[in-house]
Amino acid sequence: MVQVRVAGVALDAAQQHVILLKPVDAAAASGTILPVWIGAQEATSILVAVEGVTPPRPLAHDLMARLVEALEGAVERVEVTRVEDGTFFAEVTLFTPHGLRVIDARPSDAIALASRMGAPIWVADRVLAEAGVPDDVTEEADESEKLDEFRRFLDDVEPDDFQP
């Protein structure tokens, strides 16, 4: 497993939202970033949490976090465990008064919850090897060049490109 962070959310050429997960330890994945296609609402929810914005009314993931806390639980970690036919799968590990519980989840929901609760996000080595792409973009010095290069990459990539 490789610990990652949310590096950003972008739109691909088809105007679909992509969350970009980057290893916390650059040496751990040798310049790889993991793009995961998600829905528009999930993208908004993740951005709200990552940027520390407080919405006027709680979003669904805010409710999830409040429920976990109200039940005296905590999110221990989130793991993106596998990718099958272009679909990513994740698990949320909860600490509860009754012990650890592992719950199946969509990566977008799991990451939105982890972002709110300060929980670490992990990606299975195999997922990163199968679906990760080179992170040459973030190695450049000029921020605008990085964004332009990444946009060109997103224009040419399709979710089917990540199927094994």
C-alpha cells in the first residue's frame, strides 16, 4: 500500500471529473499519479473538504462524518483496493466502540469522508501499477506549464485506457 493525498480535481476532455491521487512519499511510487473518474457531486464534495470550505448546509459526506462521530467512531483509513474493468473499489476502515469495521465504498465517497475526518488515504500497489500514470507534469518548475501539459494528457486519455 502507498499513502496518497488529493493532488486536485480536474475535468477530462469529455468534461468528466477526475480526482488525482499523488503518493505522499514521492519515492514510493516513482513519479506516478492515480486518476480516478468520479461524479460531479462527489468532486464538489471532495473539493469543499480539501479546501476547508464550510458549506451553508451540510453535504452528504458532512452528514456521514457527523454520524461516525455521533456513534463515537473514527475513520482509521481509506484504501483504494482494486480496479476491475475500469471501476475502482475502496474500503473505509472505521474504529468503533465495538472494534474495527471495514466497509465497502466507492472511492469518491471514501475520499470525501477521509478528507473531512483527516484520515489517511492508501492505494494498493497493484492499483497504482495498473492504473497510475507518469507524474511528469508536477516535476516542471512553471505552474502554468504543468497545467497545460496535464490538460493535454486529459484531452487524450479515456477511462478505458486504464482497463487491464
